[in-house]
Amino acid sequence: MVRLLTLLFFISLSFSTQAVPLNKIQAMLPAGSQLALSVHDANSGSEIVSVDDDILLPPASTQKVVTALAASLYLPKDFAFETKVEQAGNDVVFTFSGDPTLTRKDLQLMVSALKAKGVKRIRGDVWLDGTVFAGYERAVGWPWDILGVCYSAPSSAVALERNCVQGSIYSEKNQKVTRVFVPEHQPVQVKTDALAVTKSEQEANLCDLELHYDNNNQYLLSGCLQHRSNPLPLKFAVQNPQKYVEDVLASELKSAAIKLDGKIRLGAIKGNRTLLARHTSDSRDALLKVMLKRSDNLLADNLLKTMGHRYYGQPGTFANGAAAVKAILQEEAGLDLTHAVIVDGSGLSRNNRMTASQLMNVMHYVYENPSLGVLSMLPVSGVDGTLKYRSSVRHAPLKQRLSAKTGSLYGSYNLAGVLKNEQGKDILVVQLVTNYHIPKSDDRPANVASPITQFERELYQALLTSSLTTR
């Protein structure tokens, strides 16, 4: 009996590690999907698998690894975003540097410091100086239909609370029209004429919840919302960050009983300035860790503009920031991204293009230079960041085996990172899946994983057991 169980064990073991053809795994993706894949042995650098790794595809948020590497090579370790309050004659100047992490509490403390310096009346104007950046606050290729949500908040030098406000929408019993709630301390106006409907009514009328907005930070929700037992949380991107900060600052000055004779204006003024108060963000590596773990778009884009500002000695823009990233990686790391299309730091633009091979070169450098810290900042499967709940890799045996940056856009599901296989070897992987679309007629049972989840689970388990083959 023992011999029989032992035989069955070895049969089971050999079955579990038998060769897994890549084409069989790729067939799990919907028809029309495109896969670019690059898999290398991290230590030897040798290629294990290569599929269309020279085709330019949207990198989505895997591009943040590129931004993080450039920042770690170029920005000093003690770099931090700085916000200053200065006196200039009768005027007071708030100088912003694009700190997305600046909070209202931080602004309150700076106003309090202003009063502690004896400023109880400002006889001139208050200036909001955001001239460290210039140009577009949204990169070319950002779709119009996502500009109202927080993950595409405008990349501005004058920034507060991640340029994001929160609220909620309610569909109440026996009420035909929804209602919204927004905390009073947020100087925005949100209205709704959206109807509360049943699922069948929504499907019959092809009616969805729509968001409309203007440059005065006014929002309107229209269309339809299915009846819900709980309110639907809302996160709106601030459309005019300068006006938002102006409104918040006016409120804080009033609360601090500081009288303003003039107005709050946008821009810079000439002349000598005396420092009254200063706020600094977390330092470079702490910012990069948040950017990579949470896939923070605004941090990535403002860091890109900051590099453009410093590298070229001019106000930072998406254009000079992207050029600076390419130049820094070429000069400091020998990485040639001449033929990559980089238009922002976050990967949010649909115009970005990189090959799996280019991303693999970046990953090799990140892996071979652990002292930069980028590798240790990547999300870990089943543990944290954007890989904590990724269904394909969050459970054993892949849990804690994969450290990688994810990237998702409409039709794109990407990943770039390092997997530790069962032999203890590190495997570098770049996966770019694009043109991924599931037909609306898909009648897959609720308990069956999506095609992309099935594909990723099988791919990374095959890499884990060194059983992936290209035949």
C-alpha cells in the first residue's frame, strides 16, 4: 500500500510539472487579443521566452517603473516637494512646487505660522505662484471621458489634496431622482438629476450614470443609477486646482482672522521675498514607493515635470519632462528609449508606446542595481499595492512570489516585474496584453475567472515550476 501511494505521488508530481505550451495558455485570451511577452533569467540575462517583444504597445502604468528609475538616478535622495509662504512688500506669496501630497491641514499650519509671525492683515494681495510648471495640465492622449475622476486629476504645480474631492450619491426608496452629498469643507458644487432605476430599466434604456463638469469646479450627475442599498462613493478630479486652492485659502485666512485687503491672484511677482513658513513633503524614496505601490498617477506626472524643470532649467512640462526621462536613462543607465513614445510619467496617455524588450531592459537595470531601491518598492503578490488583490497571483503558490508593477488601460493588461521560481531563481517578466475585449454576450458563470485572470494564473504558475515551453 505504501509503495502504491509513493507511486501515485510521483505520478502526480510529474503530471503537475509537465510541459505547458505557451500557445495553450495564450488561447485563454479572447479572440483578437494581442500578447507581447519577454521572459529572462535575471542573473544570467539569458532569454527564456520571447513573443513579439519588439512591437510598440501601450505600457499603461508599467511606465511608472521608467519614471521611478529616472527619478532615482537624477533627483537627490533628499529631494522633497516644497511649499513656501513669503512676504513681498505688502503682498504674501504662496509658492507651490507640485506637491500632490499637500493637505488642507498643511495649508492651515502655514496660515497659522503666518499669523504667528505677526501677520494679522495683508494690505496687498495673496499670490499663488505655480510657475515651476507650465503648459498642459493633462497630457496629450488622456481620454476626455475620464478627466472627471481622480485617477486622471490634472498635473498642476498649485495642488492640494491630490487634486481630488470626495462625495457620494444615493438612490433612496420611493424617490425617482438620486441625491448627492459632498462635505461642506470642499469648495465644489455637485448636483444630480440622475434617475434611480431598476436593473431591467437601465438595460432597456441603455442608460448609464454620466458626469459633466466645468472649469469652476461645478459637477452634474445625469443619466441613470441602479437602486442601491448603500450610497455609491464618488471621487471627482478637481477641474481647476488654482481656483480650488484659492477658495480653500480664502476660507483658512478667514478662520485665522487674517484680513485680506487685496485679492488672491495667480502668478509670480518680482522683488525680494522674506520666508515666513515652509512645508516639505516626504523625501524621494517615500514618494516613489507610494507612486509604485498605489500606482499614483499624479505623483508620477508631477515628478516627470519636476525632472523636466530641473534638467532643462525651465518650467516643467509634459514635453520637457518626457525628454528629460529619456536623456537621464541614456546618460545614467545606458538605456536607449529613442524609439519609445513617452508623453507622460504615469502611463495614462493612450499615446504612450513601448516594447516589451524596452521594458525588459529597464527591468534588468532595476534588478542589477538594488541599491536604487526601485525593486523593493514594487507591489508584492497577495501582500500589498496593486498586486494585493490581483486574482491571478494573490493566492498560493504565487502569493509573495511576484514583485511587479501592473498596468491597465481600456483593452490593456500589463505587468513588469520579477518572479522567484521553485528553484529559487529570479525570473524577469514583461507581459503586455492589448486589444483585450470580452463580448457583452459573455455568459461565463459568476464563479469562473475572467480570461485574463486564467491566462495570468497559468502563465505565472508555469514560470514558477519552470514548465513553460514555446512548442
